[in-house]
Amino acid sequence: MGYTMKVSEAVLTRRSMRAFKPDPVPRQIVEWIITTASRAASNGNLQPWKLHVAMGTARQRLSQAILAAIDAGEADTREYEVYPRAFTPEYDRRRKTVGKQLYTLLGVPRGDAAGMARQFRKNYEFFGAPVGMILCVDREMGDGQWIDCGIFLDQLMLLAREKGLHTCPQAAFSRYQRVVRRELGIPDEEVVICGLALGYADVGEVPNNLWTERVSLADFTRWHDR
Ligand SMILES: Cc1cc2nc3c(=O)[nH]c(=O)nc-3n(C[C@H](O)[C@H](O)[C@H](O)COP(=O)(O)O)c2cc1C
């Protein structure tokens, strides 16, 4: 079948990219990634993921609509808790570490709210990626189906690597779910889980120098063998 990349290579080279080249991704490749990703396991084979793919002018329109809403001070409501309501010190440390790493790279000093907001806005342009995906799930689905959607999302990201593409998953889109819904005609029955930027990463760009750390196996694994 002409595999060109080991799974481990896809896993180890996947990281969130936050600057993309404008080069378009052929639709055929996007379709291949999505179709192949849909081989994801799902409990009861429900395949509960719903995907909205915005390209070309539709992608531009979506970005413009969200940025206009932000500029107009329109508050949207997020549909679900993208983070725990309260962070334990260890999780708080992890989240702050990655934030600090990113903003240090970008030269945005601590407390520079405007600088951070400028960077955050770029989420809504899919960091310049030509393809913007919005992942949804039917509201009536149980927690279990969100696991299935997470697996599907990861398959999209890994398969993108095989085609020389990069991604960034983006919960930021759930913050502006009403605008996303309006622009893409997403029915109320679907919950907007997140966005996914897909494109050719601009590897020379500063934010793409971010290599996030991981805790060690011993920190999250307990062996039960006797
Ligand atoms: C569900 C999900 C939502 C995310 N949302 C955002 C986001 O809105 N904006 C962003 O810049 N990164 C977002 N990220 C990327 C994470 O910050 C990133 O995965 C994490 O820091 C680990 O870095 P890595 O992906 O480069 O390995 C998200 C990741 C996941 C899995």
C-alpha cells in the first residue's frame, strides 16, 4: 500500500504548529486524510464524529466573522468546559509552562495582555493554514463518544504527517461556537468540540520552534503485576 512513514515517526513529528504557509492543500489529500482517519475505533462503531471542513473563501469568511465578533466585543458562550474548573497545582504548572514557553519564544513578556491577545487571535485564522476543520459531536451523545472523537482527531493529525502536513488542534473555536455555527450552518444538535488547522507548516516561523515537554511514564503509569 506504499506506506512512507512509520507510525512512531508520525507520532514523534506531530506537534502543534502555529504558523502555516498559504500553500493550498489539494482537496484529494484532505479527503484521503479524513477517509483514512475514519477507520478510527469507536465504541459500538457509532463513528460519532461530525466534521466541517472550511477551505478557500469559506475558510476566510469563517475567520473574518469570528475576528469581527471579537472586535465588536461580542461575547459568545463556550459549550463545554475545555479545562477543569479548578486546576490542581501540578496541572496548573503544566499549563503555565507551555504558555510561558510559547510567549517567551514570541517575545511577549509576562503580563502583556495585549500581546497575548494578539497571538490568541491568530487561532481564528487557523494560524494561516489553508484548511480549517471544525469537529463536532451530536449533543445527545454520551461522554464515551467524546473519546471516539478524540481518537478520530488524533488520526487526522497523524495521517496529516504522512502527507508532509502539520496541524494544530484548537479548542479556541468552541469559544465562538455561535459564530462558527452561523457561518458553517452547523445545527444546534451538534456541539462544537474544537477546530483543527491543517496545512504546510512554516518551519522557519518562531512559534513553530516550540517543543513541549512530557512527564515521564512513571508519573502517570502504575503497574499491577503481582
Ligand atoms: C483538544 C485540544 C485543544 C487545543 N486547543 C488549542 C488552542 O485553542 N490553541 C492552541 O494554540 N493550541 C491548542 N492546543 C494545542 C496544545 O496546546 C498542545 O497540544 C500541547 O501544548 C502539547 O503540544 P504539542 O501538540 O506541540 O505536542 C489544543 C490541543 C488539544 C488536544
